[in-house]
Amino acid sequence: MTKARVETCSYKGCAEAVAYVLELNGKRFNICRNHYRELLRRLEEKAKEYGSASLSELNPTEVEGGVRSFKYRKG
């Protein structure tokens, strides 16, 4: 019997299991719980600063082997 393959977070160097899948600009990113919470905290900060914020305003910085970060861009 083969062991089921567990997908890991798209963040480079993160080996945590995927909890969420984000689709941004037609690309899918697997995100673990910790990195998702980090993204939500960043969005909360930007919402306080700008009055609103959404996941669609995140811009991924992709590197070989994954994503390094999600930068926030307003508008």
C-alpha cells in the first residue's frame, strides 16, 4: 500500500502541510495555517491604514522552489 502524498506550503523552505489554497492572478498557492495567519495579520494592518484590504491585492514574489513573500499593493 502506498502512502498518501501530503502537499506542503508554497513558501520556500516551509514543510508544513497545506491548509488553504489561494488563487491570485490565475495561479494557485498552497498555504499552511501559520503563513495564512501571517497574511491575514498583514491585511488587517493594511485595512486599518487604507480603510479596506483584500486578498486580491496581494502580489506574490515567486522564486525557484516556491514563493518568498506576498507583498501588498493597493489598487
